[in-house]
Amino acid sequence: MAAHGTAGHVHSHAPIGGTVTGAYRRRLALTLALSLTVLVVEAVGAWAAGSVALLADAGHMLSDSAGVGISLLATTYAQRPPSAARTFGWQRAEVLAALANGVLLAGVSAYVLVTGVRRLFDPGEVHAALMLSVAAVGLVANAVALSLLHEGAKESLNVRSARLEVFSDLLGSAGVVVAGIVLALTGWDRADAVAAIAVGAMVVPRAVALLHEAANVLLEATPRGVDLDEVRAHILEVPGVVDVHDLHAWTITSGMPVLSAHVVVPEDQVACGQGGVLDALGECLGGHFDVEHCTFQIEPAGHRSHEHSHHD
């Protein structure tokens, strides 16, 4: 952590005008191109084969194409530099995109489930060979897209949301392949509907998990992996620190957790707080916790009574 102090504050900054997701824009663009291609192939194949499972997979591809497109657009906006009006730039746009993707994915999954149940009771004629061929193309394309986003998903919520949608389509294509094989070998016409229902059922909980994670960021919940009790204990161990309050930690966007705290020191150390205490706090947080941006207000013991509101 690189620390510097001004008026009793210390800051460390993530790279200005860039986000973790920005490094994966080209891969997101390639994934979008693959998704759009498979969407067209599966939509035509669903119409020609009369397969609701292929139609369900095409619906997922539609949501994926829109979702990846949103992610790509948000990532582009997130690269814009900060300004006086938006001091963190547009970096939160990535989280909004992830939230939109989750809503879209949940909606398409619900539609697939309803359509599959209806088709289960009223199966139509399905051309198994065509259905199987188209699903196999989708399976290969989704596997390629999944590999493109593998590394970025470890670092970025936005890329992770896009990869989740691609993964759901991979499962969908695999399900359609299995249904096509069953239909071709046994002639059981409800295999198509069962595959559509299975796809929807597998995707819903993943969409809910994505919505939960994005909502946590927007609600400024404590970042995953940051234990505030442990952070507080480390701060209190720094020489010269008497107390700490108004301790907060939240996430601006993927890869950018932030923290702020009011740190109480003895009256005779406030003037020199910019040096020893601030440097020690910076080293403490940088060495033990993955927090990229910290702000500490150094204050004397009696200052807390002058604050209009405070938190533990």
C-alpha cells in the first residue's frame, strides 16, 4: 500500500481510470460474437426441428448476448476517468450491469420453465437429428466462450456474471444434446420438454446468487473476505492508537474495496499523526487486508463528542 497524508487522512488508490474488468474487454467482445452466432443458429434450428429445448437454449443465448453486451458497454464506461461530479468515475456501472444481467437471466429462466411444463403435457413433433446437431454446435461454441472468460471471472464481478450466463448456456446445450440422443434412440417425445425444464431449474439458483452478490455491493455491505472485527483489532494494536470508531468497509466495483475509520490517538500525538501513526496504519492494512483505498481521520480522544453522529 502506498500511503500519503493530507489533513489527517491517508489514501491508497487503485489505478485511475481503469478497472479489473477493463483488461478483459476483448474477450467479452469475442464472447458476444460467439453468443450472437449461436443465437441465430439455434433460433433457426428450433423452428426447423420443432424443439422447445432448442428454443429455450436460444432464449438463454438471447439473454446472454444482451447480458454480455451490457457488460461490455459498462466496462467501456467504467474506464472513464473520475471527475468532480463522479469522484470514482463510472466504475459502479459494472455492478449495475451485473445486476441487470441477473434480472434478465432470472426472467428468461422463468419463461423456459413455464414453456417446458406446457410442452410436457402437450408434446409436439421434434426432429431429433436436427435438434442434436444444432445443440452440439451450441455446446462447442459455449465451451470456447467459457474458456475465454475463465481468468477474468476470478477477478471481476462483471466478467463473472457474463461467464455465469455462458455457463448456463453450456448446461442448456448439454441438456439438449442428451434430450436429442434420448429422443433419437427411444422416440420419447417428452424428452425435449424435460430438457427445457432441467435447463431452467439449473439456472434459477445461479441467477439468484448473482443478484445477491450485486445487491450486496450496491448496499455497500462489507466486502467478502474482510472481517471488520479483525481489522479493528489490528488497528488497535498500532502503537499510539487509543480507539477506533466509525469503521466502514465497502466495495466500489470488482477489485476495489475501500475502508474508512476515525482513529483516536493521545492529544500530544495528533500533530505528528500524519507521520508515524498514519504510516503504521497504512502498513498494517496493506500487509494484512486486501483493501485498495483507505481513509483514516486522526483525532484526539475528546473529539468524538463533537461529532453529530457516530457508529461503533
